[in-house]
Amino acid sequence: MRHIMSPLDFSTDELEKLMDLANDIESNPDKYAHVCEGKRLATLFYEPSTRTRLSFEAAMMALGGKVLGFSDSTSCSATKGESVADTIRTVSCYAHIAAIRHPKEGAALVASMASKIPVMNAGDGGHQHPTQTLTDLLTIRSLKGRLNNLTIGLCGDLKFGRTVHSLIEALVRYTGIKFILISPEELRIPGYIRDDVLDKTKTPFEEVTRLEDALPQLDLLYMTRVQKERFFNEEDYVRMKDFYILDKEKMKLAGPDMLVMHPLPRVNEISVEVDSDPRAVYFKQVQYGMYVRMALIMTLLELEV
């Protein structure tokens, strides 16, 4: 039995196979429409989510399976003091695979250690969000045709942004990757990412404050929102939340092939006027998220067509 807690749980060869499967699902959805008949996915969401939860549910239903679970911590036995380990032991009796999102780092790992079924980490605090990373990798590979030789700008909340941390860890395994890290001083990447990931792998990176300075150099811009739920006080959040706003004027500084990605939800860090720009692919990203989760469910359940 296998779980996914981190994007590093899959080798680059395994990732290629997973993405090949996801692309085949995209091209031939009818071929996979019944592969999960008789299977049940449990979605255990202790933290609010729209895209991730619905993406998992849509993925399972598109494979012919069924879904059960809860969408916030107030509607489960956590309100009575039940531990994550006990919840997953119970859910293991009802479902064949589970997706868990939790505000505490390491909660998904605790669940996987107690589980009798495969567990997929759907986000644990500010730590990891591996299925978003799989979505991002599939989006980049599908639209750019490669996962190497790219200059990638990561902009916004690089301190608390688990999507950014996971994406950096996944991409340093490919050759020719360079990061430009765009953030205010207070929201720079944490030391463990700088020291244990970027420096350790000798991946070139630079830290800048101005988005305008970075745009002409980029193959890909990955925007993130400043996450109110990760701040300890309202004053710091209000000061940071509008630090970066990508608009039509700034997009003129970017190359004709630069992709704009965002894990969503956005607040106001990307102006709606950018949505019509063909380089804006964040809603295509959502679609790729369903395909890659379909491929992941099949892989963890060891299902083939």
C-alpha cells in the first residue's frame, strides 16, 4: 500500500508515467469512465477548500467511483475530540482511498501511519500540497512541453505558501531550472527551503522585491495570494495583501510565451483584465488538476484499463 504525502514520494520516472496517464485520460475520458466502479473515496477536509475537494470528488466520479466525507472540521467527530488517527481508522472501514486536508503540519502523515487504505495529502498547514504540485507539473509539461531548462518566477507569499514549497522541491530534480523569488522581505522563503533544497541541490535562484524587474526574464510566473489564515494578526495581513498586483500593464513586460499560473483562489493579486490574455493559464490548471488526481487515484489503487 502506498500514500502520497509529498511530491518527492514519486521518482521523476514515476511522475512521467503518472503524467502520461493523466494526458491519456484527458484525450480518452470514456476509456476510464468505469475503472473505479465499486470504489469509494473519502474526502476528509478539516479546512475549507473549493477546488481541491471538488477536484478530488470530480476525479473519483469521472472514474465511475463514489465519494463520502466531510467538508469542514465542525461536521465531523473532531469537535468531540476524536484524533486524526482514530478518524482514519474508522474511515478505512468505509472507503478504499482517502484525501485529507488539515491545518496542522504532519496531520496527513499521522493519518497515513494509522490507515488501512491509501492516503493522499490534500494540504497540511503551511507544509505540503503534493497534488497541487502534480497539477502544476502536468500543466507546465503539457503547455511548455518540458520540465527542464525553465526560469520560473514565484511571486507573493513564499513564506507560508505550501504550493510554492512543494513546487520548488519537485522542480529542483530537473536540469536547467532557475528560480526568481519575488516577495517582500517579510514573506521570503523559509530557511529550510533555501538551505536544504535550493542550496543543497545547487539550484540557481535570486530573491527580488519588484515583480517588474523579474518579468522579462521568465518562462513562467507562478502567482500566489497572501494567505490571511496564516497570519497571526490582521495588521500584518492588511499591510502585505496588496503588495503585488499583476495587471495588463505589467504583462507588457513579459515575453510572448510566458505562462501565468496560480494555485487559486486569487483575491486581487491578478487583475481580472489578465484573464483574457492567452498567457494566463490558471483555469486550464484547474482542469489539469482533475486529470492528475484521476491518474493518482488509479495509481494508488493499482487500477488499469
